[in-house]
Amino acid sequence: MPFLILARHGESAFNRENRFTGWLDVPVTDTGRGEAKAIAQKIVGFRIDTAYSSALQRTVESLDIVLKELHLHVPVVNSPELNERNYGDLQGLNKKDTAEHFGEKLVHNWRRSYTTAPPNGESLHQAGIRILKFFYARILHDIQRGLNTLVVAHGNTLRVIVKELDHLSDEEIMDVNIATGEVFVYEYDMLTKIVGKKYL
């Protein structure tokens, strides 16, 4: 039975500085590299046949570290369709300062709501259109072929996928937060029905 392994990239420079990152292409920190190595340790023993990341360096480097730690040479796709949601005018701003300026309730809504977009940015729903189109066309296709598939992506990219796979409501997804280095494993049967899930 094939597995889908979802992992959030290691800590980035803007994660450390509590900044909105979005489409800004910032590197991982030394702590983030350690978190990527920890991802590898969590999934030791899983056969991995193919791997995906976004086109942004924090996921590309995290995935590269994971594969090197596991001594794996598998096909890799770095796709912009898996990029983090675009935070628009908030990108690069400190989250605490932004909440003080605009109000905590509004900024929380921009960050966690499924349908509300930040100024000149994407809502989670809007980002989900491109993310899920790619997920069904490429990632689920690999699973249907019986391939164990690893996806290293961003917090909101993974929230979109988890919402879809776990059948969460627009309200329920507001409470889902995926930390850097966190791993989810979904087990499928050969009819691509999920038959198991665990956190590592």
C-alpha cells in the first residue's frame, strides 16, 4: 500500500524573525537544516519512490537534506504550484508589529481564514486552487501508480492538502497549524482511499 508523506520545511530566516514570508525566497537557518535532518530520521524505514517540493529554496534545500540523509536518489519535482500562499503587502513584515498596527483580530483572520485574503495577496482558498490542481494531477497520480511519495512544502500548502484529505470545514482548518519539521503520513489502498494516518 503506498504512502503519502507530508513534511513542512525546516525553519527559514523569516520564521526565526517572525516575518510573513509568502513568495519571498528566503533560506533555511542552521536550525532549519537540523529540522530537515530530523525529518529524515522520522521517516527512516519508509521506501520513497518520488519526491516533490515547491520552487522556493527553503523547501528545495530541506528536501535535498532529507534525501541526502537517507542516501536516496529518486525523481524530484520542484514546482511553483506548491509555493506558499502569497501574503501580498504583508510579505517581509514582522507579524507582531503587523498585529499591533492593524489589530490582532484582523491579522489573525488574514493568517488563518480560509476565504479572507491579506491585502494584494491570496486567501488559502485561492492558493488551494493551484495547489490541489497540481496535487491531483501529479502527486495523487504517483500514488495511484503505487509510488511512495514525499512532499516537502510550506505550512499553508500543507494546510490546503490536509484540509482536502481530512475533509475539514472552512472553520476547522483555521485551527490547524503545521510547525516547521512536522511530518504527516497517509497510507492509501490501491484504490487511492486513505486507510491510515499518523503524525511523526
